[in-house]
Amino acid sequence: MEEKQSILACGAGSISKRVSAERGIERCENVKDVALYIEKIDEMIERKRKLFMDF
């Protein structure tokens, strides 16, 4: 399957993906453990922000 579309995923264990012609495919994984995800939610948000806002 060809990956052509960026995906913003939310929740424990999810993986966001940004697809661009210049940089290819970049991924950002969330932690799988729900308690740890809640504890680190600010870090998860910032990592996704950097993935999608740093062009």
C-alpha cells in the first residue's frame, strides 16, 4: 500500500504520519500505556505540533 496522505492520530498507541515531497514520510508515535500517555500528554502534543508545524 502506498502512503500518500498525512494522518494526525490521537490516543495511546497511535502513530501520526506526515507525508511531504521534500522530507518523505515522518512518523510520531504515542506511548502505548494509557496512564503514561495521560502523564505525558503535553509532551505528546508538542511532538505532534513540531511534526506538523515545522516545514
